[in-house]
Amino acid sequence: MKSTTRKMPRTIFLAPQLSAIGLIALTLSPSARALDAFGQQLSIPKSTASGTILARQYFTPSQICGQLKCTAKSLSAFPNGGAYTSTSPVITTNVSGISSRFLINGRAYGTETFSIEFSQPIELQLIGDGRPNLGGSLAGVHQFPYYYSLSTAEGYIPRFYLMGTITPIDGTCSVPSQTVKLPKTVMNLMDRIGSTAGTQNFQIRINDCPKGYNRIGYTLDPVGGVIANSPGVLPLASGSTASGVKIRVENTQGAPASLGTSITVDGYSKTAGGSFVIPMQASYIRTDTVTKPGTVNGAMTVYLDYR
């Protein structure tokens, strides 16, 4: 899957209340896999703060080990696609201003031996590192310029190549912060785990996107992390006094929103730019058999990425 590019965060707070009522040609061993990240042409903001996510690429367990779940045994990280490894979770590329990060289960790793089971996609990121973004090719400096080599218990050794030529673009989109208040509701309306109540509509606004990007994406990142097996559900945030109830972010049809994954901003045109509105809604959702009335708070950050 060709995917993503950079980010620009703004926080959305959901602060409701609940009432008390209830292509490199290589000769590889059969277990080795060559995986290309990012593609041929990437347009990335010229000026970004150090640590800003510029691009995202995902690889499923099926691509890694041919199964729905894999166990990673070790990772080797090669700065600049070179011959020597680094234990740093952030390694430089050979494009000034651009570094890279390899995440398993949401955590970044450098060269390390471990045993990590994962059923969610592995993520590669390009991030700003404070140097001027001068553009250029990501192709590494070694004869076989892969940046990461992963060893799995299933016997596969996928090697990850950062591909493409980076073109710096002046300007980024903006996402205004907002507070969304859900209405008061009663526990009796949520009579079982998974039932919802108190729906409130809201919009994510992505403003003033410049021309020139091939794609713009947005990622909804819950403050406190993604809750496993709970699509769209935000962890309880500071100030919450209720229990057994959380907030679920949804699309306008009531389906849970995708969290932690870059989604394309529909309607963006490389030749026109512009501003965009993403309609959403949020609801209370019962998450436990035992509940306690009170205040329910949640929050998420919207990250923009570019390609």
C-alpha cells in the first residue's frame, strides 16, 4: 500500500457529562522479502519542527510474515541506508532534514533483539529532524540500500527500502482546535455493553491547504492511546468521574471512526489546494457491565500528513 506523508497536530477535546440517573532487483533467500515504502514522488512541507511526522507507510502482518499475526525477533536499523546499524529509534536518511522511524505496536525501535507479537500493521514514518529540507532522493548510500531489516519467528526477513524523491513545498494546512460538548443523558439508555446514547455532531476543519501535494491525509490519535478491540473509542481523560462509559468517535452514519491510521482528505487537488470539512459525530458508549454516573471526558489529536 502506498501511503501517506506528514503531520500537523491540533487537539479536539470531547468534554461531556453524564447525569446521575441511570524496486530494487536483488537475489534474496526464499525467506527474505523486499518491501518498498513511500513510492516515487513525495511532496513534503519545507519547514517543519523537529519530530514532526511527514509521511506514513503501513505494512500488514500478511506482508511481513504471510500470516495474520507475526512475532518479531530482532530489528536492524541502517542510517542513510548504509552499512552500519544504529540503536537509535530515529535514524537519518540521506535527504537533509528527513529522518525515519520504525514502529511496532506504536513504539519506535532501533537495532535491537526482542520478542514482539503484533497483529496490527507495522508503521514506517518520515519525520522532520530540524535540518533544512533540501529535497532529493531517499535511495540509500549502501550497495543494497535498505534502511531496516526485520527478523521474524516465522522465518521471514523483510527488508524495508525507503523509496522516492522528495520535493519541498512551502506551506501546510491548518486544523483549528475545538471543544465538543455531548448532551447530558441517562444510564438507562445504555442497557448493555456496546450500546450508545447522547450523539453530538461536529466537524473537523482542514483549512488553507496549499497546492502541490500529491495527497494529504489526516490521523485521529486518541490522547492516551488506541484501545485494543474498541474501534473509535477514546480513553477516559483527566477530569472524568464516571466509569464503565467512554466516548466513541463515529462517522455520520454511526460507524466507529478509524483511529491511529492515516485517511485521505477527499477533495484535495494538487492543482487547487483549498479548505475541507469532515463531518463526524461522537456518542457515549457503555464499555463495562458495572457503571457509575458522572463526567465523561475524552480527547484526540488530529495529525496531518502529506505526500
